[in-house]
Amino acid sequence: KGKMRKKKVSEEQSQDDSLLSSSATDTPRRKKRRRRSSQFVKNEFSLSTSIRLLKSSLKGKEKILELRILVEAIKCDKISELSHVDAIIKCLRPYLIHKSTYIRAATVRVYRYLLQYIPMTAMILQKYRVELFMQRMFDMAGNEKFQVLHFMQVLAKQTDTSPPSCLVQGVVNVAIDKSITSVKIFALQIICQLAVNHTKVLAEVNGIDILYQGALWADEDLRSSICTVISYLANRAESRRYLLPFTFLMSPFVQDQN
């Protein structure tokens, strides 16, 4: 029995060696594994090939794989020109209304990394009006809502362009949910960032009031951040007018003394 077991192990080892040989590297499974690797992105990535595959009739898992490859390419600085960004955003726009929630979430993830790594991406996103396709994702559950909130987190930190009001309204709608969840807390953190960088847009969708409400139920760290944001807004003349209820309440303490 010991000899037979050793023989079986040696046969399995030889089979594994044959799978790792060069003759086996062209199998579909190994191609997918190779394309997933960062080494492939660094050495063999082609944007034209990736766009051509995304426009073709790929299966769901293969589409998600190509979207992940695009993210790795962005991280590795394989995509830097605005013409490339324009081509990617235009190509992926139909994916925002795909029937699969995983593909929609993966598409928003690509947009988020473009926004994070490449300047002027926000202007191209507004050019193709992708916010009209993304605003409905705030009403979805799971990873789709999570990805669009991450997208807004990156957009809220940028000061060169104003975020679309419909997306800001989506963040506010998440923050006014009755149940206190991690998603609601995340939305409130984004609102704090929006209040600092894009006060006017947030005030237009009644997002300032969310800060007052959040100060009542948030934990100690987040409550401290909210109070800091409100104090910052009250200390600036251009943003103080958006804090009318708070200004009236604190007027005896902030009026100039002659």
C-alpha cells in the first residue's frame, strides 16, 4: 500500500508539473489567471484591446475581470491621457444600466479610480452626464450603493468642480435613513466633507440640516467632527448665511463687540 501511495503521489506531481509547463499556459483558465496579475498589467496591458473586449459580447464574469484590469492599469499609470479617460468613460457608460448589480458596481469603481488618480476626470464625467445613471444606485442595496458612496467621497474632496446636485441629494437621502448603519455613518462623513468644500451645493439640497441631526445620534468622534465643520462654516462670512438656524441660536455669542 505504501508503494502504491507513493506511486500515486508521483503521478499527481507529474500532472501538476505538466500543468505548469509552457504547453499548458494557453488554457483559458490560465489566461484568466495571468490577466488578473499585476505583472500582466505592467507588461502586456493594451487600452485599445481592453475597450474592444468591453464592447464585445463578453460574459458577466469576463466583463468584471476586464473592469478589474482597468483599475489595475489606472493604479500602474498605464492610463494618463485625457483622451484615454474620455474613451473609457464613454465605453463604460452603458454598463451603468446593466442588469447585473456586480457589473454596475465594478463600473463605478473604475470611475472612482479615474477620478482619484487622473485630474480633470470630473469634467469628462459631467460631459457624458454619468450622474443621471448613477443617482439611482443610492436606492440599491449592497456593493452598488457602497461603491457610489466611495465615488462621492473622492468627488467631495475635489474643489476644482462642483459635484452634481442629484448625487449630493443621493448622499443626503442615505444619511436620513431611520436605521443607524455603517452606510448611514459613511454618508454623514461625506456630508461633512461636502459642507467644507461645496457648501452651496449641499445647502441647495437641505444637506446642512443633516449635520444638526447627525450631531444628536453620532458617536463621539463623528460628533466632534460635525461640530468642527459647523464652527468652520460659522466663522466664514460666505458660508455663514447657510447656517441661519444655528446663527440665530448662537448670535449672542458670535456678535462683534464694539
